Amino acid sequence: MSRYVFKVPDLGEGTVSSEIVAWRAKVGDVVREDDPLVEMSTEKAVVEVPAPVGGRIVALNGGPGDVVAVGAELVVFETEAGAGGAEQPAAAPAKAAPAAKSATVTPIASATGVAGAHEAAGGAQRRLMASPATRRRAREAGINLAAVPGSGPGGRIERGDLESVLGGATRALSTAPAPSGRAPRTGVEEVKIIGVRRVIAERMSAAKRNIPHFSYVEEIDVTELEALRSHLNSRLAKGAAGYTYLPFLVAALVRVLEEFPQCNALYDAERNVVLRHAAVHVGVATQTPDGLKVPVVRHAESLGLGALAAEIRRVADAARSGKATRAELGGSTITVTSLGKLGGIVSTPVINSPEVAIIGVNKAIERPVVRAGAVAIRRIMNLSSSFDHRFVDGFDAAAMVQALKERLEHPATIFIDE
């Protein structure tokens, strides 16, 4: 027998350290070469690192949430002599590059790449495929994934497959007699901030700490816009996805930014330079099971209304399903954020650094307003926008939002070349 020390590999793009998200094996386990070993997170990706050799695990260094340097000892294996191609003494450099090349990489904003593990079922080995989030949910619920039939490609266990099993368990419990009165609840759940949630927390903290936010809220009368939206939706084929307010907002925004290029910009802190972009790459803040992601609609200025609506749906769906690529999750020049029906009256969105502006959409509701001395029922929606006050003056921010208001309240102007 011999010992093989596996060290933290360079996971790409010059990373100097990685965070342990979850172990896929434990001390004492006998694994085969390329079996899932550990999930590790960098600033841009969650990587499933496979075992570089087959053997028994005798030591794991670090736990979920620990950040370890590239080249640090990660796992010690006990292998048969000659396993893995060559014995590797503890002091020798680990074979990091092959492990990194064979790892499964998932963009950080999606963090739901397929994870696989070999588990016994009826005495035979079969490979279970499920996302890290699904595995975590199963562990928390005490469900053995080997007992969950998978409906995805190759038998992959989807989130809905697990929820169906959990739903059956819940229904079984619901048949038990309910206790009289309300029992007090006890216990505290500790949730370690790791992986995607840690990156979100760090980026939000950095944005609020480093950017002097200036928020501006304006009331928009979208009655005419709603009439146009309803008319266009009535002409769509049965079953086709209808228009939301977002494509109209983005279409108006790209026109307005021609007059206010200082709002379609990125701040390069290292060079102390503001980069004003001619292209409008719109980030669409999207809530997903793994947290907030910002997929990007590229060159929104070149797309018509229908193409904008289709592309917004496509990138948002890709982000929610974990299929968005790295390119689709970066490179925005300005971001729009909307909580739809949960949008509230006013919000103060956090700027998506290094951008200098974010446009927030609140819910549209019918309200009584005074028009020409008479009370009328109109559909009203607030825009809550934030700007980097270092580079966007209050006057310019207000003027930009007022120009956006003008186009949204008279939607025909969105499509007229002036």
C-alpha cells in the first residue's frame, strides 16, 4: 500500500484559493478514480472535483466554508502500489492540472451543475445524478436519493422528483391527529454562508461599502402602456408567452441612454476610469433557487420588442434552471430589477458593481389620481432607481428617469426615431 496526497488544484483563471462547498466522500470511503470527491467554489464557478486516483480516504483537510490555498493538502488516499499511475509522497507536488481539467464546472451564478455519486442499490453500483442543491435538500429531509426515481436525462434526479417524494411523506404525516392548541416552537437552525450565497453576500457588502448610492423614485402612469401590452398579447398565438412590462422598459431604456451615456457605464477602480459603453448590455436580476443571478441581454439596443421579450425570457429561464453560461452571467452595463407582483411601492436596489446605475420596477396597481381637475382611475407604477453618486449627478439621474417616464407614459415614442 502507498499514500497519495491530493492538493488543491488551480481551478482556472489564476485562482489562488478555493472554498470547500461540500464533500462528496468521507474518511474511510473507498472511491474509484474520477468518482465525485468535493465541490469547490471560486469567485466565478462551482467546480466538482473528481478523485485523481482510486483508493481509501484516510484524511480530509477542511470543511464546508473553509477557504484553502492552491497547492495545500486536501485529501490523503491509501492506494495500492502503483495506483494512479505513480505513487505521490506527501511532499511532492500534487497532480492538480489533470484533476482540474476533468472537473465539472458550473457558473457561480447558477451553481447547479450535475453532481454524481456511486451508491449501492440491490447489491449493484449505479451512478446517481442530481444537482448539489437537490442533494443538500435530500440530506436535510433525511431522504435517501437511491430511493428517488429520476425523470431527467440518464435518470438524473430533478428537483421535482425529490419534491414528489417529500410531498408523499408530508401527506402521510398529515393523517396523524393534530394536537390541541399551538405548541411552542424551539430550536435554532444554523445555516453556514458558503458557495453562491457567500459570493452574493460579499458582492452586496462591497457594493454598499464602496459605492455612495443615490436613490430616486418616480411615479409612472402606465395606463396607455398597459393598453398597448394587452392589445399585443391579444394578438399572440394561443399558448404563446405574453409580453410583460420588462421588454417595454428595456426598449425605452436603450433609447434614453443615448442621451445619458454616463448611466450606461462601468467604473474601473484599478485604473480610476469610467468606461461609457455604446452597446447596452442589460442585466436582468433574476431570483433562482440558488439566489439572485443577473443574466445578460446583450446588445439590447439592436433588438426589436419581440426579440427583447424572447431574449429576456431565455436568459432568465437559463439562470433559473442553472443552464446559463459564464458569458451569459457577466458583462452587463446596466441592470434592471423587478419583483413583479411582489414589487411593493418603493425599493432601494443595490447597484450591480462595477455598473453605476440600476433601474428598479415596482408593482403596477390601479389608483385614483387627479387629471384635469377630475378624479380618474389610472394604472400607476413606481420606478425606484439607484445611481453611483461619484459619477452620476443627482440632476442627471433625475433627468434620465424623467425621460424614461416620458416614453413609458407615451409608449408610441419608444418606437419613433427622433
